[in-house]
Amino acid sequence: MFYEWKVTIDSRDVDGSGFCKASALLGHLQEAATQASIHGGFSREATLEAYGGFWMLTRVRYRLERPLIWSEELTIRTWHRGGRGASLYRDYDIFVGDQRVGECVSQWVLASLADRRLIRLSTVSHLEGTDGGELCKTETLRKLRMPETMEQAARRHMNYSDTDINGHVNNTRYADFTCDVVGSRGPEKGEYVAEMQIDYQAECRPGEEMTLLRGQEGEVLFVRGMDDEGKSRFEASMILDKVLP
């Protein structure tokens, strides 16, 4: 079983090159997952009522074969792999017309709203018989390995505008934090984020601050966000590609 979500890349989604920003793409993928959950019978409201929990994204990785352009219509096809233990994988294929231009794999957990404890997915009957079957990808997401040497790039204050319905910083905002500290102004003109992985390690809330560290190994750029106690809140990697004139 899969769900398709269509969306047009608009002026709010793009950067100065007219390319869809990583945060905007992750936002569209997140909305596709939300709609798929609603149609599958395990929406936020249904999950809260039945299990007292909510879905929390713990890790996501996407790849693009080319940049996504202003005014293009995307078709996002998504499905889940079924619940095992405490984590659920959700896969995505990204199309422009009939051409597949990218893919994504994400890992989710069901957390108790009361105390944030994880709920075993074997108890979630709504997942039974609704996975993607033969469409399911085999890729699994491993914890990122940060470079041994990283430099401080910025301090980031968490604000009201960063938050979502759960009251913490929305997962898409970490993509912006990551892109902001690549260089002085983020990706250069003509560059786009061809690959990105984000590991979400602890919630951030308005009023908190993070120190953003950056490093690089080969073509892979790394960013880590740490709180004032030295605890890692998120880690990210990305690969930039440049469109030739």
C-alpha cells in the first residue's frame, strides 16, 4: 500500500538559485507522511486516542539526482515497512512527471505524550497489512560518524518561529541550521543539496541555544548542534552538487 502526495514548488520553497531548499523538501516529505498516516488510520489524533502517543522522526536521509526547480510539480510516493520493535521505517520516491528524481528513507518512533517513553509498535494494530510490500526499500539508517576535528561555526537561539505542533523545534529547521553554517551564506549560487542525513538526538525548545560545529571529510560536510552542557542535539551530513551552466 502506498500514498501519493502532489505539491508544486513555490516561491517560499526556493533559494536564490531557484532551487528547492533542503528544509522545504523535508517539509513536503513530512506532509506526505502526515497525509499517508491519516489515510492509513494512524493519524496524530487517532494515535493519541488509541495509544497515548505521537510519531517522532529520529533519522532521515534523502538523495536527489538533480535540483528541484521553482514551479515544478512533485509527486511524492510514500509507504511504511511495518513496525518492528520500537522503530518504523518510511520510504519515499520523488517524481517530476514520470521521472524519478530522488528518494528518501526515514526512521520514526512512537513516543508517549506523557513521558516520551517509546511504545512498541507490535501493539499498533493500524500498521498491520498496510506496509508497502514489494516497494519497501532495504536501506537502513545508521548513526552518523562525525569527524574527529570540527570547528565552531555559529551560535543559534531557538525561537517561537522554529516550533511545531509538538512544542519543540520542527525537524525541517535543522536542515536550515545545517545549510546556514556550510559557509558564510550557505550553499553558493548554482549549488544544491544532493544528499542530506539528519540524526535527531534530543528535542530543542524555544529559549534554548545551540553551538553549531562544522567539519568535512572529502566531499561530505558535517554539522553538529550541541547545547551548553555539551550534549549533542542533532547531527547532520550533506553533499553539495553544482549545476553546470
